[in-house]
Amino acid sequence: MVIKPTDWDKIVQPYTGDISLLVNLIKWPTVYDKQTVSKRSPHGKALKDVLLWLKKIAEKWGLKTHLYRNEVLGIQLDGKSSNRIESVCHVDVVSVSGKWRFAPFSAEVSEGNLYGRGTQDMKFQLWSNLLSLKIIKDQGIIPDRTLRLVIGTDEERTMTDIKRYIDEAGLPEFAYTPDGSFPLCLGEKGVWTAKVFQRVQTRVSQIRTYQSSNAICDRVDVWIPENDNKRAIEFLVAKQVAFTLGEDKRIIFLGKSAHSSLPEDGENAIIPALKFIDVFYQENWAKTYVKVFTDYYGTEIGIGDGQSRMGKTTLCLNRIRLDNSQLTLILDARYNDDTDDRELEELTAKSLPDALVTTVYVDPVTKTDMNNRFVDKLLKVYYQANPDDSREPYYSGGVSYSKAYSGRCVAFGIEGIDSSIPKLAHQTDEHVPLSIIPKTLSIYTRALYELSVI
């Protein structure tokens, strides 16, 4: 069967009106939940339950399924050969904080937009690709290669789920993850996460943050002596610092959340909190952290700009906790191919001589060869759907499941399908416009089909 590019627009049209499955998917609160982690639910009960729910739906549609270690679901349309093409998605989302227009798991539709945590990262794409498999099957097509949708549950934290899946299932012939931006991401910066520990002398009794370690901090709670409150409030008002007060008179410093790979899109609440401690209490330890981490690009510790196509290395202070003069911080760096995790640890430790800097997670730089027939096919699919788009393949500071696929996987959309859509992954009021459903569904359905018949 030969299907013209324009045919897909017509084929997918009957599937574009019913978004009930997507709405229900957004409603699942699929944040990692330590309280409900067990051997049967390795990343929390909601994440295990949503896989079982999707499994039943896929089986009702006549697709094959397999649950791997209770943490990854494979949904498959058998082809003429066992060689696999995979679309790799994740159903877990980052934690929720900040003030939302609608409750983050209410899946409200307003003015043509669907709101909710995970709408951009990446439940909308998961739904689109699941529906694409159904559409191909409904056409009676038996693809040359087997098509498999892979759904993981721990992408936002460790990605060990997908690594274990690959160990068991093996690598496919090629894969894409519908994450990131169109037209196509050829590779990703490396990731370095570190823990910093230091004992400090301070008048502050506690500090807390609440968001994930891969997001710019939008809230910091600081407890100070009660008799300092009035003077501290006057100080913050005079300095025009964004803050509010908690019920127990804690000071809550406010910022703006953003994905850690795009720190310039956010406002890190940790920095004004530390500036307050530095100036109000004249505590040098806070001054040091302000000096080192105010700039997102590691200028203070000596990270060079480099000439990499991947862009600049970023270094962010994303979490902070203080208890009984024990200070713990979490750093997140996205580094280009001009540096590596060892250099980052050495430079950071040198800049923080009174602290202990420990690497807790590393994922190296990854690249996919541009001279790859599957990459070429994906680009043709996208450009034929968007002939006026002159953007070229790029490298990203974000991290996706493609890192686990040894150069056999690229990130493919959906950011950029409409330039008017704000990038809100990991931010408050995350949403997608429903108007992009027809084009998105056509691109992914055609991509899966075309990759299977090369």
C-alpha cells in the first residue's frame, strides 16, 4: 500500500474530534510518589495504575501489549518483520508548584486550550502517538517493520526505567521520542547533577524548596527569628523583592519556574532568598552562593563559552534545604561537548572551598549521525507538512529518553509546530492549543508509517 503525504490529513481527520482519552490522561496525577513506591509500583501507585489503564485501552483496540518490570509499557502493532521502530514516551510529570489558572490535574479546556501538568511534557504527544498506532491498524496496514509505542514512568528523574527496558527488550532498529522541538533534535547536552553540603553559622532556622531538581525554583520558604520579622518585611518591601508570608510567619520568596535547560525563561527564587540572608544578616556563606550561582552560565566558576553548536553550558542551583545549620543544595548542569562532568565538579568544588561537592548523576553528551536514512525520512515528513519552516536540526539542553538509545533515537517535536505557542514545560499554566491536533496527528501517523516501510 502506498499512501501519499496528503492522504494522511484525510485519514486522521475522523480521529481529531474526540479528546476524552487525552483529558482523562491529563487528570492522572502522575508525579513520582515516594510514599506509594513498592516492588509492584516502583515509581508510585499512580504511575503503575496509569500504565494498566493504557494497557486495557490498547488491548481493546486490538494492539499487543507487554508490561516490563511494572514501569514500562510496550504497545505494539506487529509488522512483517520483527525489526522495530519505536516511539518512546513518558507518562510521568514534574511536581506542581506556583499559582495556576486551573488546577493542574483538572484538564480544563478554555479558549481552545487544554490546561494541565504534562500537556506539553508530554502527555499530548503520548496520546497522539497512541492514536497514530490505532489509525494505522484501522487502515488494515501491516507495516514492514513492527511498530511499538514505549511508555516509561521515570523520565523526569533517573531514566533508569528505560535503560532496564532496553536491557530486556534490546535496541530497536530506530526510534524517536516526541519530545523537544521540531524539526528534529540530533543530540543532547550532557547532564550533571550534584549535591552540595556545608555546615554554616546562621540565624536562619530553616529553608525549604519544593519543586523537582530539574526545574528552576519558584518558591523558597525561609524561617527567621520572630523578633526579626517586622524589620525583615520592611527591608524586603524597600528592596522590592517578590515575597509573601506563610501562616507561621515564614517568609516565602517567589520566582518563576522553568525547565532547567532553559534557565533564562525562569526567575530563581533561591537567589533573592540568599541575597536577603547575605545583606540582612551579613552572612558570608550566603554571599558566596549568590556570587557563584546568580549567573546561569557558570561564568564565576570559570566555565568557558566555547564554540559548540550545542550552545552554552548552564549551571543552576535548583534546590536548597537548611536544618540545624546543615545546608544541602542540589545543582543541575547541562553541559556541551567542550566540557564534562569531572571538570564541572572540580570547578564547582574549587569555588566552594568550605563545602563538599558530590556528583550524584551523570548522563553524557549524545549525538545522532545526520547521515541516517531514518533521520532523513523524519525531516522529509516534517518539512512536507511545514514547507515554510526553514529551521534546521538542532542540539538541545533538555534530556529525553533518546539518551538511552545509543545514537539510534532522536527527539521529534512538538514544540515549534506553531510559533505562537508559549513554551511552558515544567511551568505553571502549562497548556496546548487543541487547534494543533490535526497537524500533529498527521505528522506522527505518517512518520511511524514511513519509518516502517523504508
